[in-house]
Amino acid sequence: MKKRILSGMRPTGKLHIGHYVGALENWVKLQEEYESYHLIADYHVLTTNLSTDEIYNNSIEMVIDWLASGLDHLKSPIFRQSQIKEHAELFLIYSMLITTARLERNPTVKEQVRDLNIENVIYGHLGYPVLQAADILLYKGEVVPVGEDQVPHVEITREIARKFNLQYGKVFPEPEPKLTIFSRLSGLDGNAKMSKSLNNTILLSDNSAEVSNKLRKAVTDPQKVRRNDPGRPDVCLVFTYHKKFNPEEINEIETGCRSGNLGCVDCKMKCSAKINSFLSPILEKRKYYENNIQEVKEILNAGEIKAKKVAKETMEEVHEAMKLG
């Protein structure tokens, strides 16, 4: 019997190649090996932005990117968190099983507060790892594909599952984190994180001209000023993109850069061509779903029906274990 995975993202609209490298590529592979459920974490958006005007449209855009990247909704149900009321109920129960001191030690929340320059942390933001635990355990997720920065959240999930099981009886598994191999792609400006808020991304929906224009401005080795200057590929952002999207020519690119025979402009052109080749089938599928939005909505509806069935069964077990039935 296949183990079960729950993966999700906050709906922020169109996704970028960093999302693909850090998550989507892995999800597509894992759906063959695991029973996968994919969550649109729309409640999680509220932890840092109370506006709900764009959540639905952003959800649709994100789902289109998921489908265009290869997620099979028949194998991997896709659904909105807000449409499954059991998420909120289990979150409430779990919030009784963890202290504020434990949540305040969570390094990921600390980083978000710092990066977003948040002065007053709201209760929901501090407690969102608890909601994330409810997201995972409501479907009895046994494996959680994550980047290194999300491992602390998985540990909180394991702690909550353990405490519930000790208090009320064995209901939940203690999920294991499954680290992605190529978990992060740096932004075009050299920032360690590719982010739309930093305007340093290549979107999965970008056409060839947009990709070329963006990559033309990407940072490279600051010491390689002229074409014939020897470069240092190990400090060059574009070289890291070659590693992912142009592995067959990586030795040639490295040799040309170090010797000075390959200039930055030509190197960027080669990289643009490879990224455009990678994006081409995604753009084609994306166009199909953009022209068939009703089909996307039907996919969501079908996924929510499947998710509700599993969520209801889990909460029945919870109620029985807690003698709330």
C-alpha cells in the first residue's frame, strides 16, 4: 500500500521556476510512488495579508501552473483548504497541545517576521505551524516533501501527533520530512531566494522574449568585466541555472568561463535558450487551461469531494478517541 503525502502552497498567483525546482518537480515524481494530496493553503495567506480580494484568482493561476507542470489531478487530488471545514476544527484541537513558548522558538517564523519586517506578530501567524500540522495529519500524511527551511515545521507536526496519540490513543502517524535534492534557486539579482515580491523571478508563464530580457539583467561574477576575462563559475548565478537547465553542457560552460573564451552575454543566451526549451511544454499546457477555466474549476471541485471524504473519516476517529462522539 502506498504511503500518503500532503503537500501545499499558499496561493500567490503565477509561479516561478524556483517553485518548480523547489517543489513541483518533486511532486510530479512523487505522485507515481505515493498517494498524494495537494493543498491550496488559502487560510495561510491570512497570516501575513488580511486582504482576500485576490485569493481565488491567485488559486486558479497556481492550479494552472501545477497542472501545466505535470500534476495529475486523477492521481493527486487538488483542493482548497478553506473548503474543508475539518482543517479548522483539527487546528483548534491541536492548538491545545502546544505552548506559545514552543512556537516562539520556531526559526522559520522568526525568519518570516524578520524578512517581512513585521512589528506585531498576530496569533494566527505564530500558530500557523499548528494549522500546517492539521493540514498534514488530517490526511494522515506519512511523508512531507520539504526544503530544509520547512523541517522545523515537520518536527512540530511530529510532536503534536505524538502528544495527541499519548493523550487520547493512536490516531495519527508521525510524518517524516523528505528533503528535495535541488531545493532552492537563487533570484536573478543574486538574492538567495527567488521571490515575486523581490521582482527577481522567471515565471513559468514567461514567454521566450521575457525570459531572455530577464536573464540579460541577471548578476554574474563581478570580477569578469570584459569578455576575455577569466570567470569564476562557482560564484556566478547564471552558472547555477546552467546546472539545472543545461546539465549536458555544464563542463563546456565551466571551461569556457574559466578560460575567458565564453563571455557573459553568450553564456546568458545559451542559458535563456535552455530555460525557454524547458518552459515550452509548460506554456503549451498552460494555454490550454487558460482557455478552459471551467475544467480547472471542475478539477478543484472533484478534489474537494475526495478531500472532504478523507477529512470526515479522520475527524470521526478523532471524536471517538477523544470521546466527543
